[in-house]
Amino acid sequence: MAKRLRRAMKEINRRQNGQVLIIMLIVLALGGIVLAPTLNHAATSIKHQQLIETDALELYAADSGIDYALYELSNGETAIEDYPLNGKTVSVSITDQGDGSYLVTSTATSTGGSNTTIRTGVSGGTSFAFLLDNAITSDGDVTLQPNSSVIGNVTASGNVDGEENVTGNVTDNVPIDNWPSAEDFSTHYWTDVEGLAPYSSDTIDLGGSDTTVGPLYVDGDLDIYNSSNTEATLILEDTLYIAGKAEIGKSPKDFTLDLNGQTIFVDSDLTGGGASGTALWIGQNCAIIGSGCIIAVGDVYFEPKGDVGDEGNFVFVMSVEGITTLQPEGDFYGSIAGSVEVNLRPGCYLEWNSLGSGEGYLNFPPDTGVVGGSTEDMVLGGWDIS
């Protein structure tokens, strides 16, 4: 029995001789068939991954161009030279759309010639340039006293009393949705004096000598006057920021205030009129020359000596939360804003001129559209990526 079993096993082994070789040949044949597509697929995957990485780097580079454009717009620039970034060349163009908005196009190009482009519209989220476009703009009522003469447009959210004295368009009882707040102005002008030590006095006495000031921060009230019979000029070189109330030229001697394109901002919210209820009082001993802005949070009483501005200079006077009373000794060229009462002396008038369109020569937040404004105020109008 045992012998027969051994013979059977030998017969089986004899019959299986050469089967391993056949199996190996089959495996090699199948490997040859599968290997080429597998390697091709792997190569394709690597190339695809490289393309994805290239596209991503181009997208990142093009996105940097958008950020760069916003920064340049905030500094009043609209021309940007090409620059390299991570092996890409970034080209950025800024196109003025003519309505206060801009089209920004940023293209990142790789050394191989492929590129990615991002396009977006940019507009100013907050623009107060409309205040400069009227002779009078009010978030309340406007009262024009008899013998007043206003040349230019008048816009008010309340009533306009005395509109027969206006040569121009009168728009009243129409809400002004984007009237600025005190914080809008204080934030803008604070950047001009931030970091300065407060002025060490509550007076500026010219004493018969021409004096230059600015930037200057006054942490309280300020009285500006000339104690000498010799006339003098106070020249603004930058922003004059006054935290308390201000009196300019109420007494005792005459002097000239040269705005020089700069701004006086009074961060006092005093209202109610009179000596104790007026945030900013400009009196008859002060003559004003040059273009510039005079802004207070509270009431403004404005009765300077002589003409204010001329056909080549523009003066903007505003009370943000109170009443602006305009009573100059002579003619006034520019624009006023606030809950306004205008009381012009007989034969004198308020005239708006086109220099008040906000073209950048006034320190005003912001000038037009987004140019010169804060990047935080800019609004992107959607993205197009190609």
C-alpha cells in the first residue's frame, strides 16, 4: 500500500513539471500590458499636480496685486509697475470708471507663459464729497435771512426757508442717508496728530508776528488772538485738532488766518449758542485767506472780517451735529454744511464754485471715491478669475 502511494505522488510531481515557468510567463505578459498605462497615469498625475500648484501660485500672486492696488488707491495712486513674486510676474492696472469707482485687473504670469487674471470693481464705502458739491448742505433745516444771496445748489433733509434768495437748484425734504458722524471726522483728522504731545497752552497769541502751526493737537480749549496793534498772519502747515471749544479772532486786535489747504477740526459737541454753547467761534478780528476746511462737531458761529475765499480759493465750513451760522463781513466763496442758518450782511453773498468738487487739494475725508481714502472703507464689487 505504501509503495503504491509513493508511486502516485511521483506521477503527480512528474506531471506538474514546467507549470511554474508557464505561470511566470503569464505574469510577465500581464505586467507588460499593465505597466505602461500605470506609468502613464502616474506621469499624468504628476503633471496635473504641477499644473494645480502652478495655478495656485499664480492665483496667490494675482491676489497680491489686488491688495497692492487697494493700498495704492488709499495713497492716491493709480499707476503700478510690474513686480516679481514667487517666480511670477504680476501686472496690475487700475481704470477709473468715472463714477467714483475703479476696475482693478491683476495678472500673474509664469515663466512658461501661463497666467491667471483677477478682475474686481472697487468703490468707496464711505464718501462725503457730496458735501462739497453744494453751496449749502443740511441734515436739517436751512434758514436764509432777508437780503441773503446764495449762488449754487441747496440740499436739505428738512425745510428751506427763504429759497427765493437762491440762484441754483433747491432740494428739500429729502433724507440724506450718508450724513457723516462726528467719529468719521475725528478718526480721519486724529491720524494727522496721533502721537503728538498735547499743546502746552490754551492760547496762541501772535503778538504781531507771523506764526506757523501744524500739525497741532490741543487737549482742551484754545483761544487764538493777536495782542499787538501790528497785524500778523497765522499760517496752517497741517491739521489743527482741538479737543475742546475754540475761539479765533474774537478779540482784541486784527490778524489773518491762512488756511493754506489745511483743516481746523474742533472735537467739541457744544450746542445751544452764545459764548458757552458754541464749539467754534470765529470773530471779526480774524480775516481768512486761502482754501481749507473749518469743521466742528457742535455749533459754529462764523463772522470773520472781510471776504472769505475768492474765485480761486474754496473754504468749507461745517457743524457736524449742530448749527452753522454764517455772518461774514464780506462775500463767502465755498460751501457750508450742518443744520444751517445763513445770515449774510446786506449786499453780501455766498457763492459756490467748482473748486469744491473734491479734487484733492483739501484735507477732507475722503476726497473723491476711494482715492486717498482708507482701505477699510473700500468695497469690492465681485471677482472674475480667468
